[in-house]
Amino acid sequence: MFDKSPEMQEKIRKLAIKLVKHYRGKGPEYVIIKIEDELITITIKGILSNLSEILVEEGDADKVKDYWKILKPYLENQYAEEIYETIGRNFEYTWQINNLESANRTIVIFLNLIVYGSIEKKDV
């Protein structure tokens, strides 16, 4: 069972803020952490840099999506080890951007914790 304590939620929240600050130059408006069994859901509002905000406002959200395709592997390389150290488990993740073209845009990251089955040693 994964640690669902408020302390663990705060560690994950601080890491999400750090990641957004690295990209955006300032922290997000809010970060909500939800832990259910082996799934951690991180919802972040206030995710775009000033340049990305301008591009979206000017109707060029596709350029922002292209920018994320380049940025995503960079952020993965920078933070994958730190995420592992924070949660103490291997994980897979998916993410989605909701309402990119509105002021209510959020990014939602789903960390799926990898559960290894126990192996019982049997004497033969």
C-alpha cells in the first residue's frame, strides 16, 4: 500500500511546483494531489509560460502543443529520478491538458505506481 499521508501529498505538490517553476519561471496557481491506491492524480492550474499564453491568446495553440513535444522529454529527463525518490516506487505516467484554449486550462498528470507481485520461494 502506498503512503497516502498529508506529508506525502505535500512532497508531491512541492515537486510539481518545482517542475512548473522550471518551465514557467514562476509557480502554478494551484496544485491538487489525489492519491487512490496505486494511482496519484496531480491537477495543476497555471501551467503556461508567458510566451505560450500569448500564442494561445493569438490563436496558435498548435505551436504550444509542438513546443510541449520538445519540452516533455527534457522535463522527463530532469525530474524522473526525483519523482522516483519522492514516491519510492517505479511508475508509469500519462498526462492531458484540459481546456488549453481557455483561461481555465489545467494539466492533469496520472502517476500509475507499478506493483510487483511477491515471489514466494518454495523448497523442492
